[in-house]
Amino acid sequence: MRAPAQQATPRPGAAALTTLAAPGTAPAGRPPRLSLAEAVARAEKYSPQFQAAATAVKLAHEAQVQARAAMKPAFGYSMSYLNTQGNGISPVGRFVTNDGVHVYNAYAVARQEMPGSFFLNAGPKLAAYGKAFADAQQRIARRGLRVVVTQNYYALLVAQRGYATAQQSLTTARHFLKISQELEKGGEVAHADVIRFQLQVAQAQRAQEEAQLGLSTARLNLAVLLFPRANENFTLIDDLAQPPPLPPLSAAAALARRRNPALQAALAAYHQSGEQVTMAKAAFLPSLSVEFDYGIQANALALHSVNTTVLKPRIAQPNLGYFATYTLNLPLFDWGARWSKLHAAEDIQQLERVNLGYAQRSVLAGFYNDYNTAAVAWNELASLRLSARLAAHNLRLVTMQYRAGEAQVLQVLDAENSLALAQNSQAAGEARYRDALANLQTLTGRF
């Protein structure tokens, strides 16, 4: 059901509702017609919370790359020239650390740092669990955003239907006012009937203005989520009358066990805390570092040089070679800092164990609550639609009876109000089912 395109004719002296568009301007181009899936995709682009979660996933991926790289040797190139003031007597310089007046260093370097956690592969494991946690948080953010968009999407559709119902009620009230005036001229009804219908028209006008306000508010709320700039120039696909069916309880429960991001996030956080404990324990182990250098460290920047310290015979000796440095560090005493870090890591692990148990219980309770809510909303849809059809049929019957003088004015007013109430209740019930379904899918994923 689509809301009529026309706007209500304001009463004399009534203030007009303002919009985000500047006065006297019309939106350029055809407005986009959005489905719920398209609205969710748009909201993901402009939601700060979801983009923060998506950025956290990218950062976790980079941390994973860095952790894997730390398990491999690093390669580099180093070149330096040491120019020492000579003494005019011998080819050596004034500084005993320099093996000559001119010293050239040019070599490739391979270096590998191996702390205690290196031998336990703790760094890559910790980064992997961090990536799993970030992925789960992104899914939580995506599903939470879908709930928000769903609520605002169908709130706008309900507001459109409510506005259409208010327009219909105003039209019907004016129609009965005209009938009562004609019947009064023929002496068939009293003037009291005309007065009651005049009151009904005034009430319907006020209800229409309230519905128009609700429609404007709902459109603004959704526009903020979907567009980078304030824009109300869009329409929605009204699919309230075609709700997806609710899956059986067993199927939904199986999806919740396999695809629940809250449980996955809690489990990843618990594994992360376990790796933190492992790394804290590894700090008590020895660490090893290896550096391998291959190149030139000589008094001439050449592959070979002549040894001038030997008079005869002159020998050209090679400058190219290698040297390696092996360093072993044994932790002995640090005033309890390592023990303190280990105790802190174990405390965090205990907390994450408690959080995991609570998440399991909360998800179970939330699943049954959300499923039961969706089931009740699903079961009420048929009754709501039947009530709307019966109310419309009742108003047609009362209209004919009133024309024939067989119905009282109160029966007409009751039939009008019953139809408006039934139509609004049907729209609200259909939106309630969609909202309940979105909440359930935060635990199960799409189905």
C-alpha cells in the first residue's frame, strides 16, 4: 500500500511543515526507490559505528601480517664510511676502534629476533584470535545496524500507511457530513447528527495533521541513516504485505549455534587472553638473536686490496666476507615485573572465562525471547488482516443502513473509528513482525 502523493490542504492560517530542502527548490532527477537490502547497504557506508568496526577488521588483518613477518628474518643493507685523521707516521688512525685512516663498511644484513614466545608461535596465534574477534564484532555491528535500519524503514512505511488512513478517514467523515446535511434537509435526521459529523470532520483533520507530522519525522530519521547529506528525496518499496516466513524453532536454533557473532567474539576474546598468558610465561624463557652480515669492512671500497704492512711480497687479499653475531639473553631478576605481568594476564583470562559463560547464557535466553516474540507477531498477522477486511465491510454496510434510515449516527462513527484503528493496527503488526525478525537475525544471521 502506497501513501497518496498529494498533500493535505492546510486550513486557513495553518502553518506548513518544513523539510530539509530549501524553500522553493525541487530535487533534481528521479528519486531512488529503495528496498530494505539497498537501505542497509547505504547505511553501512555512512554509519560511523559500522565503519569503525570495519576499520578494526583491517587493523587486525595488518596486525596478523606483522605477527607472521616477525617469525621470519629481516633483511637490510648497511653502508658507512669512517674517515679518521691520520698521524703522518703509520696508516692507522688516532682512534683505536678504527683499523685505519679510511674504513668502509658495506654489507647485507639478516637479523632474527627470537624471544621466548617465538618458539611457542604465540604472536601469530594472538593476532589470529584478534582477527577473529574483530570479524565477530563487525558482524555484530552489521546486524545491529540492520535492526536500526529495519525499524526506521518500516516505521516510515507505517507512517505512510497511517497518513493514507488519516486522509481516507477525513474523506469518509466529509462524505457522511454531506449525507447528514442532505438527510436533514429532507427531515429524515435531526440537526444533532450534522453536529456530530462536523465534530468528526474536525477530529479527522487533526488526526491527519498528526499523521503528517509522524510521516515527516519518520522520513527524517531514515534519511539521516542513508545519505551523506540531508536528503528526503527517496521512496521505499512497500513489502509489508509479503513478510518472509518464520523458520521452525529447530532450524533457527541450529543457525544461532553456528552463526552467532556474540558467542564467536566471546570465544575469540577468551583465546586471546590464553595467548596473553602464554606470552607472559614465555618472558621467563631465554631469548636468542642472530645477525648475519655479508660484505666489505676494509680500508678500501674494493673486492681486493693490497696489504701495505708487508714489504715483500705484495699480497692482494680479499675484502669480501661475512661475520655472524649470536646473542643469548637469560632473564634473572627484575623485581617481580614478569610475575606481575603473568598474574595480570591470568586475571584477564579468568574474567574472559566468566564473560564467555555469561555470553552463552545470554544468547540462549535472547534467542528464545526473540523467537517467541517473532512467533507471536507472525501468528497475529492473519487476525489483523481479517479485522481490517471486516472493519471495511462493516463501514460499507453501515453506510447503506444510514442512508436508508436504519442506522444511528453513533453506529457510523464507531464504524469509521473501527476501520481506522484496524488499518493502523494491521500496519503496526506487520512492522512489528519485521522488527522481531531483524532482532532474531542478530543471533542467527539471514535466513
